[in-house]
Amino acid sequence: MKMNIEEQVAYLMQGTEYGDATIQQTMTDELRQRLIEAEKEGRPLRVYCGYDPRKPDLHLGHTVTMRKLRQFQELGHEVIFVVGTYTSLIGDPSDKDVLRPRLSPEEVEENARTYAEQAFRILDREKTQVRYNAEWLAGLSFAQLIQLASNFTVQQFLTRENFKLRWERAEAIYLHELFYSLMQGYDAYYLNVDVQVGGTDQFFNIVTASRKLMSFLGRKPNVAVILSILPGTDGVVKMSKSLGNHIPISTDAVDMYGKVMSIPDMAMGQYARLVTRWTPDLVAAFEAGLKSGEMHPRDAKMRLAHEIVASFYGEEDADQAQEAFVRLFQQRQVPEEMPEFRLQPGQTVLDLLITAGLVASKSEGRRLIAQRGVRLDGEVLEDATFVLTRGGVLQVGKRHFLRLVS
């Protein structure tokens, strides 16, 4: 991808949020200067983002920073994907007002095995360095930790919103939680990076801790590219699996397309800026078309859903997902193709949902049935213990279909 410096700055700062116009301008100016210097020196920028593998599966919200890393790769820069095998042992307190449970080294290792592989659905595998921060953090001495901690006051941590809430509620704040920012700052120093990418929940860790520690340890402080947090399918609250408003990336094209189509109109601009491959001019045209009424919100959302799905599954799968959506939701038809499932003697509706992997637990299955979310050939199945004796088309929720064979 060929862009001049100003085009690169606009592309790389797309979707950023600092909560302060002065800081945003400072970071923009610093990024521009780094790009100019790198071009003169004939070298790429070193860019990194860290990921704590506290859970093995990713959703669309996790990919916002990965999409930004991919943009740096497209412009020829060097990307380092840091798996937080050591920071995960603490857990980042930045976006929580309660203590995170500590993971064992075995749990971290198991989650880390699949984390980077999922990231390569966005990042260029051949152009990505994968590093594990246990490599350098495990070797820090107690004297070095004291040296790093001397740069911060307890007040700086207690004024952070998440700690402040716990303090006001007289809930425990554990000393080890304060180490997280020091560890992340040391990551940036050790890797000697030009740019660090993160979400707004990482503002203190990157803008305050990383930059301060890099300066203290004799490095030029990195440029902080701080990105907005992607809302979930409700369009308001941060995307989260625990809240049920997430869009998993390990799903299929049809399901992802349908879930993007379920977001409210007001969230389309954020999704366009944060999780598409679109350049600033395309995002601006998209939002202008919506604002002027030139583009119908339904058509705009279909275009957005197609782009997001295509970025993960390719154009052909995105086309098929769109066709399936049109048949199902606009023409009220069932899909032409669907998986088959052979019924077993005495199998109940609830048993089938679990065996077919359509729900994760019996409680989820009962809740879905109670909400009239399961149908057989269009007829609502209201009894979880009902024994299925005939074939037909089973619809679960709005998007999942099984052809039952007796």
C-alpha cells in the first residue's frame, strides 16, 4: 500500500480516542515525526501490542488492535505480537472494578497455544514476530522492580477509576495488581518499540507507564496509538462474551454476518472505523452517505457486514452469507443448505441442542426454549423434555438451522 506521510498518519490514527484533544494532537505529531524519520533512515517502525491469553477464544472486540497492527504491516512496518504469558499471571485491572482471578501458568500456556493462531486471521503471519513476555519479565530482579516502581506514586494508581471505585466500596486492592503497569512498561522498553497500540482501557498503562519508564531507562518514549473500545451488538456496552453481546471470530460466515446485521444503526460508524479494512476516505464516504440519507441504513449495514465477514472468510463466503441473510430475513425463507443431524431414539429437544453443539449448557438450552427460540418446521417447541420422533427443519434462534433425519 502506497501512501504519503499525511495519508499514513490519517490511516493509522483512524479510530483513536484519547479523551483529551491536546494529547491526541501530541501523539499525532509524534507519529508523523517518527514516520518522517523512519523514511529518511530507510527503516520500518517497530510497533507492538500485548495480549493476555486469559481466555482461549477471541471475539470481534479483541481484533480492533489487531486490525491496527495489520494497517502498520500494510505500510511496511515491523509488527510484534506479544503474548502476555507473564502479565496474564496477574491480569490487567484496567477495565475491571473487581479483582481478576489469577491464572495458573498451565492455564496461560494452554490459552496461548491458540491465541496467536486466531490473530493470524487478521495479521500477516510472515510479517509478524510473536514474542512471549515471560522471556524478559521472569528474569527481573527485586532490585530492578524497586527501580521501576520508584517512578510512580500510590496516588497515581488510586485515582484511576477502577481502583477508586474499589477504594470507595472498601474493597481490597492487592499490591500485585499495581505491578501490571510496570510490567507492560518494561515490555515496551525491552522491545525498544516506536509505537504501542492499545485500547482506551490501556491509557494509563501506555501513555503514563510505558512512556515514563522508557524515558527513565534511557529510551525514546513510544508513540501511543489508543483506540476506541468496540461496543457489542447492543451498540452501547463494551463487547463481552459474559454479557452475551459479542461476535465470536471462531463462528461461521453466516452467523457473523447475521450478528453484524443486528447492531443498532448508531454503532455503524464505530464498526466501520474499528473493524473494517476501509481507509479514512471510504469510512468518511460511508458515514456521509448515511447522514445525507443517500444510503438506506439497511443497505449500509449490509455493506458493512459484507466487508467485516469478507475480511475473515473471503469474498465468496461473504457473498454466500449475504445471500443466506436475504433469503432468511428479507424473503422469509429457510437456507437452501444446512447441516444434517440424525436423531437418536428417545432424544429430547434439550438433549439434541446440547449434542449438536447449539447451546453450551442445559440451562442455556432451557432458557432458549422458554423464550420460544426453538422451532421444528416453523412450530415452536416449548417443552424441553419433548421427545423428537420425526425429521424436519429445526430452527434455533434466528440463524441456526439443522435438517433432522430420523
